[in-house]
Amino acid sequence: MHQLIARVLRPRLTVRRRLTLIYGGLFLICGAALLAVTYALFTRFAFGFPPKPSFGPNGAPPDPTLVRYTSLLSRVRNHDLHRLVIGYGIALAIMALVSGVLGWLVAGRVLAPLRLITDAADRISETNLHERLAMTGPRDELRLLADTIDRLLERLETAFEAQRRFVANASHELRTPLGMMRTTLDVAIAKPGGVPAQTRELDAELRVDLDDADELLESFLTLARAQNGRVGDRRPVALEPLVTDALTARAQEIAAKQLTVETQLAAVEVAGSATLLERMFENVIENAVRHNQPAGAVKLTLAPLDGQHARLTVDSSGPQLDPYAVAQLAQPFKRIGQDRIGSQDGHGLGLSIVAAIAAAHDGSLDLHARAEGGLRVEITLPAVTVPQLAPVLR
């Protein structure tokens, strides 16, 4: 309520309002000056000055008739000037109103190209850097500004594309030495006559590290593909089976931790890539299971949001989390309470991949620290169909 009162008493002085005040003030000053000059000229040349009665010969008093005529003429002149001032005042008030309206219209006309530039620049993000403002019209200051922004977007697109190509190419290139290492291990273990037990233990440890490196490279490739932001062939994808399959894939971990899983799913469809969406749900459910506490709980809700969107909410139990740290989890290699290097609990890419895939499908990822402990993950996506919920308790 206080904010509303303050907004009414002290409205935000936008550029258009400032220009309206400037233009309206200039119009009003010019109008007032014009009326003042007209009034001065009118009183000087239209009315003139009433004659003054003069004394007759030998100091005789003025003619009474002339005195009465002069006095009457002076009163008529003053009365007409008073009416003229009132008329000018009314005209000045009308001029003030007209000046404000004209100032508002002129300011809107002047700022219209700037508003188009702002809307276009706000619409363009890292997922559609290929778009340009492409402003037409005379080559004025606003056109130069739009062209400068287009050149900036071109440089940003080049930088983003180079970064993504580097990640993808580096990931592909690293697969070759990893494959050669696996082959070397296979040859060493397959030697005739058997191998020592220590060698087999070393082989097992190295294979775990190689699997971990493969998983990291796969995450890099998925992240690079998702951050490309261009889901080429978009087809209707049912989300409910993807969530169910991701839960089934984690059934052993869920049973090992004795987690209680509650699902409430609607048969929602979105337009996108089934492969990327599947990876997104796998990551978010893996995160909820892996970072959960023993005998904890996971609740998944897939529900319509506003008739045009669907939202998957994943609530996982756990310790109290720092809200600021939670907000950083969507960035690559971000973890809570762990160093980037040496962690045995994931690579810190899972939620960043989820955020990139959601953005590539015109959606969003929101992370919240739950008051009772644990994490809430909300994924919002544009939906094709949003039917009713089907509650299930597992």
C-alpha cells in the first residue's frame, strides 16, 4: 500500500515523461510569449491612450462634457483590457493542455524507434544470437545505434559458436585416447598365463576412472549441444514416460537409500527433442536421488501451469541449504560444500545441463532451498497439451 501511494505521489520519471515536460514547457513558453507580445501591441495600437482634458483659454476649466467623455472612454478601455486578459488566461490554459498532449505525442514519436530497438535487444539472448535488429530508415543516430548493436551481436555469436565448437571438438578428440587406454587394459588383462592380483585391482580402478571420464565427456557434449540453443526437429514429446523411465533407471539407488518416492504426473506433451528432454529428466532425478539423505523422500509433480505451460517440480529432502549457493547450482562445476576437484559425487554439470536444455526449449529452470531442508527444482516448459493430474504413490 505504501509503495502504491509513493508511486502515485512520486511517479517514475521516464524518458518520455521528461521529453513531454521539455516539449510541453517549450510550447507553453512560446505561447505565453506570443500572447504577451500580442497584448502589448493590442493595448498600444488598437486602444491607444484616452485624451487628457486640457484647460481652456485664460486658465478656464475643461469642458465638463469632455471630462465625462474622457472618463467614460478610460473605463471602457480598462474593462476591455480586463476581458482581454481573462481571454488570454483561458487561451494560455488551453495552450498548456494542448502543449502537454502534443509533447506526449511528439515524445512517443521520437522514442518509437528506440522502443523497437529495446524490445528486439531484450528478445535476443544467447540462444538466438543469429537474429539482428536490421533497422531501416534514415541513417540517423538511432540507425547508427541499431547497427552498432547488430555488430556487437555478430561478435558475440562468433565467440559463443567458437566456444561451443571447442567444447564439442575437444570432447570428441579426447574419446580417442580414452579408447586406446581401454584397449591397452584389455590387452594387459588378456595376457596368457594370467596376471597378478594387484594388476587386476589396478585395472578395476582405472576402468572406474575411465568410465568417469567418459561420463564427463558425454556431459560436455550434451551441454554444448543444449547451449547451441537450436533444437532443429521439434516434435511432440510426452513427458510422463520420460519421468517414469528416469525413475526406473534409478530404482536400485532409490532402494539402496530407502527413499520414498511420490509422483503426481499429468500426460503433458511439449514440442522439442526427445533425446535432450530425456537427458534433462535423467539429470534432475539423478540429482534428487544422489544428493538425498538415507530414508529421505522425493516428490515429483508434473502439472499444467497456466494453460500454455507445464511445470515439473522435484522436491528432495536433505539438510538445510544456503539459498545463495543454491542459486549458483545451475552454473557448470558448481556444488554445495564441495570443491570442484576431487569430488566423488558428480561433476557439477548436471543442473547446468538441465538449465541449458530447458532454455533451448524456451523454458526455464528455478532452484529453491526448501525451508524444511533439501532442494526444490522447478522446470517450466511450453506445453502442447495440459490434461488433468494422475496421482500415484510409489
